[in-house]
Amino acid sequence: MNKQDAKRGLLLVYTGDGKGKTTAALGLAVRATGRGKKVLMVQFIKSPERTYGEKIVFDKLGIEIVQKGIGFTWTKTPEEHRAALKEAWSYAREQLLGGAYDVVIFDELNNALAIDRFPIDDVLPLADVLETIKNRPSHIHLVITGRSARQEIIDMADLVTEMKPVKHYYDEGIPAVLGVEF
């Protein structure tokens, strides 16, 4: 590996049905910030109407986190979700291509791209996502999280980690836990 390759921004994908995808990205954000890197996390599904632990601590640490979603697909109308996805993609794309960050995290972008309850390709076009990833400034490390990563994104990635559930307390009827899930 030459020095130029060592400075190239990487594409990291955390996917799979197991818990820990966003958590892994949050840990990477903290590590990068500790090393003086400028980090942005854009959340495609989570809404600013709810309180999440990562937002609370990132605000304290000075790590920029922007929630552009409106919740999960069953909580709002398709039109509301489509409008939110269009706004989220426009914002995320602009921030990534602007080159002001060292690390950009597209949290739950994979989930957004996997929506099949209503059409999304005109508001979150896969071709544009792939082109944007490919043409991002060369120094930016890009992290993409969420279930059901598209094969095209996996093929472009430098690292893909698949979270696999082995055992989960949800199966025993324990609901989401404050400080663990949110």
C-alpha cells in the first residue's frame, strides 16, 4: 500500500438483522472525533421528535448528528415518508459532496433504500446514491448502516460487517430498553 492509498477515504457498511449497526457507527464517530476528525451523522429514519441517547451525548461531545427521518414506515403516511426521504437525501448528499467532514455516517440509509411499501426511487434514487458514493471527496470516510444493504453498495465497500442475531431479549418479550436501544 502506498501513502496515497492509506489516505483514501474508506466506505464501511454495517448491515444485517442483528443489533449493533448504529452502535458500531457511533463508536467509530467517537474514535474519529478523539483523533481530531470532523464527523457528521445523518439519520435517515430517526425523527427529531423523539429523544435518542446518541443525540444527547453527541451534542455534549460536539459531534454533529442530524435526524432527518419521521420514524418507521408504519408511523406516518407514504407521502410524509417520501417527503422526509427526499429532504434527507438532498441534505446528506450536499454535506457529503461539500467535503467539510472527515467522516460522514448515513445511519439507516440501507433501511431507507430497502423500503418497498411505497415507491422511493424518485426521491431516493439508488443510481444517485451510488454515483454520490463514488464521487465523494477522496478523503472522506463514509459509513452506511442499516439492514438489507443493497448488493451494489456492498460491492463498492472496503469493509462490510454483517450483524447476525444469535439471541435477543425481544424474543422473551422484553421491549426496547432506555439507554440500550434509544
